[in-house]
Amino acid sequence: MKNILVTGGSGKAGRATIKLLKEKNYNVFNVDLNNDDDLNVPFTKVNLTNFGEAVEAVSQIDDRVNGIDAIIHQAAIPAPGLYSNHKTFKENTISTYNIFKAAELMKIFNIVWASSETVLGLPFDIYPPYVPVDEEYEPRPESSYSLSKVMGETMAKQFCRINPELKIFGLRYSNIMEEKDYKNFHKFQHDPFLRKWNLWGYIDSRDVAQACLLALESKLKGAENFIIAANDTLMKESNKNLLDKVFPKIKIKNEIGDNTTLLSIEKAKKMLGFNPEHSWKDYIS
């Protein structure tokens, strides 16, 4: 495994992932609709909703590379509300199907892709079944964006059912932050309702990259989904106080610490060896 295709490599998750893969001496190729020259990797503009372009992307791309060993699929409309519901659902679902199918045709059996924390029921206008939330309850999509991610997870399960040699790991990223974003965290501290929509969660882009690398190098097979979040919340206030104010009747499934994440990352820790290394508290007081 040497040649890695990263779709959406010019976004927050993609940039960090490409940087780490390069540090680990992988040959990395970025396909996206926009280039980031600072990445200094081969770039090809590809519309992944076009099946022909998707097939070419995972096979030859262009004259610079012939043969892809694994795929990290991050290309997507990245959040609800940026485009119409129909466009968001259509583009995210079709591009994910095209990557999965093109990989099958080219006998690429190692795929890591960007699912989303939104499948857990965000923005939690309705109580989640319990906290910390985990991968054990059925998806609860509340937007066309979230529904597109549920469709991706469902497709992954069926592709892997048909081919037991296939690995498709979906990473349910929390709200991705870069170091420069932490300076804004003070704005959330005075009102617990501002960020209740994802249980005050976040993930550093560098830890996203770590999760991608671990998933990529895992020897496990099949379709699995993993919540990927930081070890802590983005609040100084304790979890008990936050929950008492915002979700006073919520079920506490497992022990919660003062500020530990309410988006459980235990599955990713146990199966992938995931260990978030970055906290907002390391960068601001």
C-alpha cells in the first residue's frame, strides 16, 4: 500500500490528512474541485458525481499516476444549509456511491470515508437516547446532509456484505477545528445552549488525520463506523452542569467526567488505537 487517493484533499480534513500521509512516506494524490498549492502533491480537478471521472480518478487519474492502493474519501458538501436540500443529498450520495463502485471495479479493497456526527441525531433538538452517545443506536438523520451520510453508511455495509475482502470504514467526524479556530472558543462559554447541538463536541484536524491513518492501516475488514471527537468538550463548565441546564432529563449511560467528551470515542480507541492528541485548552487559557 503506497499510492493513496484523497478526495476532497483541499478541505480542512483533507489538508491535515495529506500532510500526515506525506510524513509517513505515502504517495498522495488529491482530487477535488479546488486546489491548495501549499499541499505540494499532484492535484486533479475531478467531479465525483460523474461516474466516468470517478472511475478514472481511482484508476489512472492522469499521466502522473497509474494505480491506486487505497482511498480516503473526504469530498462532499461539508454541512447542511450550504446548498438546497436536494443538491446536498444528491451530490453527497452519488459521489460516495461512485467512489465505492469505482473502487470495486478497480479491486481497491481499502476505503476510509468521511461520515458525520450528524447521523447521531444532530442538532439534538430532540434528546439523544443517552449520553455519552455512541455507535450502538440506529442513525437519526435530521437533515438532507445527515441523510446522505446515512446512505453512505448503508451502502458501505452492503458493498462489504457482497465482498468480504472489502474494508470501508466511516469516520463520524465531530466539528472539525484548526488551531486558528480555537481563539473563538471563548464566545461559547457564557451560554451552554450555543453549542448544545452537538453536545459541545469538536475534533482537531490533526486528530482527524490520525484517525484516517489508523483506519487506513487497520487490518480489519468489513464496514464499521467510528465517532471521531476530541477527548474533551469545548466548554470550561462541567458536563453535569451543562446537562442539568440543557438536557435535565437525559439518561446517563456510562460515567462522565467533568469535561470529557459526550461523543463517545471508545470504539475508535479500542478498534483503531485512536488517541486524540490535541485539545483547545493547549492553545488558549
